[in-house]
Amino acid sequence: MVTDIELAQAARLRPIVDVAADLGLGPQDLILRGDHIAKVRLPAVERAKKGKQGRLVLVTGTTPTRFGEGKTLTAVGLAQAFGRLDVKGLLTLREPSLGPVFGVKGGAAGGGRSQVLPMEDINLHFTGDLHAVTAANNLIAAVLDAHLFHGNALSIDARRILFQRCLDMNDRQLRAIVTGLGGPKNGVPREDGFIITAASEVMAILCLAEDMRDLKDRLARIVVGFDRDGKAVRAKDLGVSGAATILLKDALMPNLVQTMEGTPAFVHGGPFANIAHGHNAIVADKLALGMGDVVLTEAGFAADLGGEKFVDLVCRQSGLTLAGSVLVASVRSLKHHGGAKRRDLETEDLKALEKGLPNLDAHIAILRRLGLTPVVAVNRFAKDTDREVAFVVEHCQDAGVRAAPHTVYADGGKGGIELAKVLLDSLKASPGKPRFTYKDADPFEEKVAKVATEIYGAEGVAYDAAALEDLERVRDAGLDGLPVCIAKTQLSLSDDETRRGAPTGWTLRVRGVRPSAGAGFLVVIAGDIMRMPGLGAEPAALGMDIDEDGRIKGLF
């Protein structure tokens, strides 16, 4: 069997200058990173905003399992299918984080004959954007600790520091640490910890910033902690926001690559959707919208996470509107939610499939609450039977939702033509405005409650004592009016990853509240979610290697 990486390595790529030319981008608009990757200069983004605008389609999914359901794959395959229908379809995707690449699943650039290329570069260091985010974040942390060491003129309370260092790797050992040990010359001892780069506020800021000025202003607003009087201390008070912006000046420019069939794709930014807002950079979306007929943009994980956050956070801040949405489902994921064991997922089981359909129904309902009528894309795996696939499609039709299977993994764009036609037909209807889950003026607790009950299906919300203390400080600092970004497990609609399907009769447990004032929201930490993941017993890294000629093996 040919692996994804072998297919990617055998593909013949077009020169990126030719891909750019198809979009009306000339050499003056590009900073080349080799023959097949380019940064797009920001003046091109401003030009695109003034041109004819394409239609934006959100690609999200049902509650994922640990072995992936194919959201990126579906988005790539659909874009390729549009090309076969003479529709100018473009992609905007997030950059993979090294943590999951080496930890959970290997590559994250699509699969089979529907990948973004060069796959190895995109999955590894790419254009260095994630490293720039890490450096900018850790510069702020270093300046903060230097300020404490050199007299603490701002009277920062070392017990109330919020800003953490970050690393683009899964490393549970760094979640809770003590820094500054070894004597007075080594700094002020205090409790600290690392989060993964994709969960950092700096990453969220990079993806939400509209331009360089906005980026700098947002970095300045970062709340690093509180002083001894309870007043918020910001990055601008440390005088470090300008220097952090310098480290991000190239990272703000969108990255242009291509699919296996030469379709242009912008891969830019990489916040997770379970512990951050889960969407690529706004500048990439707006660049693509000024150059394509249909832009497929992927939100991380499922509709309860990436979907809700795209509407309630991204659309609220950016003014973006959606013409439609695609909800990716698979037979095996629905059987998982119906109680099937992993070893049985490739065996026909209509009973387990039927029991798993409430999860699909819940995500359809979520998108409808957000003002969207989704098209369900059934990502067909080799062992799925015709009866199982037809069962899902017919169920969607009975629910008043259009659906179609696809085989873009095996067949590339050709395998997505039926789905593309269904999606294009659905886009003929006039798009509505995003329907926010809560109002800006709603109190903090009401915002959280509305997301918990109307999106997740919870009965209510309970706050740990530590979360109530966090909220009191946030409220005293005048930050409680911000929108909410709830961090919870992606493996369940609930905050308990073991609960499958569409759980009822549960309460969302909030154990922390962290201001991300620069990003423009409050992070609400729910359940047992960790903002620094850990490696499993057999991480994907153990199956990777490189030969003496530099040829990588095992990267998916």
C-alpha cells in the first residue's frame, strides 16, 4: 500500500510563481521560500479586500475520534473538485503543530490524493511561523521575569502572573514547574509552566490581526498578570510589544502553497480549537476571498468547538460572513459514537451506526443555531459498505439536510465532484448573517451558560473555587465583558472525553478563567483539558525515520 508521504513525494508540483500568477499575484507580491512555497506581502492582502469577493464556506465536522475523520482531506478534495468544474476554489488552512505531528497522528496536511504540498515542509518547520510565535511569546516572558529581577517597578504580584512560556511540542513535564532556582543571580523563584504554542495568546493574536498595526496593538494589550493592587499589567507596560512585533513581521504574511492537483492554498497560523479559537489567519481568508469564487476554510475539530468559535469569535471580530458550511462525517466515527469497539469499526454494523446518529444530529443542530444549513460530506473509507453510506445519506435527507459521499482520498478531485455539485447548489441561496450564541452585552456567566446549554447540550455550568477567584480578578480589572473561548475536550460534546454520542444530563465544570485581552476573548478552562498536551506510550515519532539521502519515512 502506498503511504501518504510516498504519494506526496512522487507528486509533480508546479512552480509557486505559476500558482501565484493564476491568482493575479506577481513577483513583487511574493517572498519565495524555495520553488514551491511563497510568502505573500501584505499590500496584496489590502488589494484583495477591495476586489470582487468570493463566497466563504466553513468546513467543520462531527465529534472526532482519535484516528481522524478527514476534515482537511475533505476541504482539499473539494477545492480540487471545484477546479474540475471550472470553479475557482481556494483553500485556507491552519499550519500543523509539531506536537501532534510527532505525538498523535503524524502528518496533518490532508491525505491520499488530496493533500497540500510540499507535505513534509508544511508538517515540519514550514516557513518558521510557529517558531516566530514561540520566540515572540517567550521574549515577553523573559522581559517579564527580567523586570521582576531588576526591582519590579510595576509591583507585579509574582503569585498572580498569567503569561506562560510556550513550546511547539507535546511535553507534559513542563505543565507545572518552578523557575528561578539556584540563587539570586538566577532570577526570582516562582511557579510557572509551559503551554503548547498553538494554545498561546500570541498565536491567537497572529491569526486575528488584520494588519501590522493591529498586530502590534493586540500584543500591547496582552495581560501578563496583576499587580499587588489587583490592577492588570500589560505587555505595553513592560515596553516589549514593539520587539515582539518585530519577531512576527514575516509570520503575519500568508503562506501560499498548492494541492496535489495544483489548486492554490493558503496555509497560515495554527491555533487549536479545543484550547484556542481554532482558525487560520484572517489575513489569509481575506486574501483568498478577493481572488477566488469559493473559499473553503477549515475550523478545528467539530462544530461545537471550531464551528462555534468561528462564528462567535472570528466573525464577530473580523466581519466575515459565511455563504455555507460543510459538516464532515464518517461511518466509522458514527459507529464509534454508537458504542462500537475500535476493532469492529471496519465491519458493517447498522445498529451501531444508527445509535451514533445523534452525534451527527447534534452537530447539524449546532450549525443551524449558528445560522448555517450544512451540507454533510460522508468521507468514505475503503471498508465502508454501500448500505452504511446510504444509511447516513438517507438519514440526512430525512432531517432536511443535503448530503453526499466522497472518495477524495483515493480519487482526488474526481472523487469529490458529486459533493462539490451539491455544495454549489446549496450556495445559490442567499447567505444569512452569522447568528451569535450570545450578545456582547450579556454577563460573563450568561455567555458561558448559553454556549454550554445551546451548543454543547449541557444542563448548566458549575464553577470551581479557583475559577471564581479568577473571575473576580478579571471582573475587578474590567475584562469580564469580552467574548468567551471555552477550552474543553474535543473527543466529546461534553467536557468528559469518555462520553460518546450526544450526552445529556451533565454540567459543564469550569476550573479556570484566563484573559486573552489582546486576542479579544476570555479563555474558559473546562473539564480536565490541558493547554500543554503530553505524548502517548507510542508517539508517532517512534515510527519516523530519515535515510542517508534525506528522504523522510513514516510521516503519515
